[in-house]
Amino acid sequence: MKNLGQLMKQAQEMQTKMAEMQERLAETEVIGQSGAGMVTVTLNGKGEMRSVKVDPSLIIPAEAEVMEDLITAAHNDALSKVEAQKKEESSKMMGGLQLPPGFKLPF
């Protein structure tokens, strides 16, 4: 039973580390860009959009659809960066522990 006790202790430590990582990621901001930087979107580590900046040259009523597409692309760029950070932080924390295929962590 000693091994079970150690396993439970490791699981509790992992849970604490996961909570700390989630807090750090929530405070992180990433910037996604599209249109060669004409549109930028800032997201926090939870994927929530914090700001959008649009180059004034794009603000032409007839070009609204293009601007909407660029904003969407910038948001998706920032979101993919958030996901990459999550994956990197999780990998560091797990210390090489291999999870079974399809197993997802709780975030």
C-alpha cells in the first residue's frame, strides 16, 4: 500500500501544479495578427478576446467583409498560440509522463 500512498501524493501535487499553471495562463496575453499586421487580436490564456486593433486604412464600408475575415483570422492566430502555450506548459509540468491516446487534461 506504500506505493498507492505515493501515487496519491503525486496526484495531489499534480493537481496543485495544474491549478497554478491555469492561473499563470489566465494572466498571459498573446497577440494574433493577420493582413501583415493590419489586424491584431489580443487574447488571454483562456482564449478570451481582450482587444482588437484595426489599421485605419481598412475601415472602408465597402470592405467590411474583408475586415471581418481579417479579424477572424487574427483571432484564430492568437487562439492557436494560446493552445501551443498550454501544450508546452503541460508538457513541462508532466515531466515526460506519457498519457494514453485520447486522454485529455481538465482544461
